[in-house]
Amino acid sequence: MPTKLYEGKAKILYTTDDPAVLLSCFKDDATAFNAQKRGTITGKGAINCTITAALLAYLADQGIPTHYLETVSPTEMRVRAVQIIPLEVVVRNVVAGSLARETGLPVGQVLSRPLVEFYYKNDDLGDPLLTGDRLQLMELATPEQVSTIQHYALQINQHLTAFFNRCGITLVDFKLEFGLDAQNQIRLADEISPDTCRLWDQGESDPERRVLDKDRFRHDLGQVEAAYETIRERVLKAVTSGAAV
Ligand code: ADP
Ligand code: MG
């Protein structure tokens, strides 16, 4: 019988008959600012499940090992069970969010090359930014694993940037989680969705109207569901038109 393994902020993980496989169920719950702000985005679970499935399948086609197996309902997918490495791997192409706040660089400045950052995935500590030395000190991953993750993160960024460009969307930044599978191989896990990416509509220059991601919820910009729906439509269109391959 499936049992609830873990309930997070956005998903519930259930065990399955196969110990190597988990069921990931996407919720409508939304949180921001380390769960200080809570709400519901109606339909988000189904939208994020669809977007994550499409993007992970696309990345798998490009040779990136992922945890995705198959979608089994509008809000549920079967994934390979992995031991999550407690790092939030953030890739940035354009200045936004904490990078703007903490460096003074202007929001919207295009970076000359992508920035890969590691944050400690720990809600109690507020997911702090790690230095390379702290990463080594904490032994959250071996140096070899860190370099593999960095390599995958940059490859994923190239593939996703190209994909979203075909959707008329700028991939500003995004967060990834990786885990170790039963063979101790590193796999991309978790989700890729408007909850975990900053996505700007290339057809809009207005800094509020262009936002098609969770920043609409974070900063009470309204039209949250519509933005998520726009991303789903454009992602699915890019997949079905074959533009993604
Ligand atoms: P959180 O509140 O920690 O962000 P989520 O609700 O987003 O949690 O997701 C639930 C949990 O599932 C997260 O801790 C995430 O790291 C974990 N997870 C994602 N994919 C897998 C997987 N394939 N195997 C095991 N755990 C996973
Ligand atoms: Mg999460």
C-alpha cells in the first residue's frame, strides 16, 4: 500500500510497490519567503506537474539523467527514488531576486556568463548561500559530485534557455535539486516549473507585466494562475510542434 513518505511545501511523496519508485503529487499550495507567505494557486498542481514532465522528458532526450519516469494523473508522476543532496543549485542568466538585492546589480542586467550558485537546502537556516569552502567543510557532496552537478547545471541551462527562447520566454534564473540513485549516479530530481524558475515574457517590456512565474505570487502582482497557464500552453506548444528537439 502506498504510504506518505514526505509532505513538502509543493508536493507530497508516496512510496509505491517498487522501492526504487516514488509517486510525486503536486499541490496547489504556494509558499514564498521561506514559507512566511502562504497561499493557494488554483490549478497549480496540475500545471506544474505537466510543465515538469515536459521539461524533464526534454532534458532526458538531451542526455541529462533525471528522476522522471511517467505521468499517471493530472497532478501525479512516478519518479525514481533518489537520496536528495541537500543543495539548491541556482543558475542565473539575468540579475533578479536575491542577486539584485545582495549585490546592488540592476534587475534585468544580462550576465556575461551564467552564474551557478549553491544554497544549503535547510528551511530552519533559511537556505543560506554557500561558499565553495563551506560546501567542502559541510561535506554535503564530494568535490567530484559538486563538479558533476555544476557541469549538469550548465548543460541544463543551455537546453532550457534554448527551449524557452522558442516559447518567446527569457529564462532569467532557476533552481535545481539533484539526488543519488540506487547506483550512486547523480540524477536531476524535484521539479522545474514557474515555482522554481524566473520566466519573463519577451513580448512585454513592462517589468511587472513580463513576469510569468512565482514572483507574481511573491509580490502580489495578480494574474498568478493566468501566468502559470501561459507557461503551460507555450511549453506544450513547443513540445508538440517538435520545436523542442
Ligand atoms: P520542499 O518543501 O522541501 O521544497 P517539495 O514539496 O517541493 O518540498 O518536494 C518534496 C520533497 O521531495 C523535497 O524535499 C524534494 O527534495 C524531494 N524530492 C524530489 N524528488 C525526489 C526523488 N526523486 N526522490 C526523493 N525525494 C525527492
Ligand atoms: Mg520544493
